Amino acid sequence: MTTQTAKPTALDSFIAKAGEFDALLQRLQQMRDDHFGASPDVVTWGHVGDVTRYVTALKEVTDAYFKEGEYAE
């Protein structure tokens, strides 16, 4: 008797990662809608630093995909 193990294909993995990506986008929108956890009446420089860190991380991703910034050809 032979047991067969289902191996994920590249497409299976790609679809799974695309789903994770979509979930992350939803969470990012939720962060934005929640003003990144800051009360608009009491924004501090610490909040600015937090948002700057988030923007920097996202810019790294978009620059890599769109070949901009340090990824420009």
C-alpha cells in the first residue's frame, strides 16, 4: 500500500500568500480608520514616529514592486 502525500503546488502557495496579503491590507485599513490608535485630539510626536515607521515599511514594499526609489532601474 502506497501513501500519497499531497504536495502544494506553486499556484496553491501563491493563492495562499495572496490571501494573507489581502488580510494584511484589511488590517492596515482598519489601523488607518482607527487613526493608528491615536486620538485626533491628543496626537504626540510619538504617534508621528509610529506612522512614519509604518509608511517607511510600506514604501519599501511599493518601491520594490514598482521599481522606484532605491529599486529604480
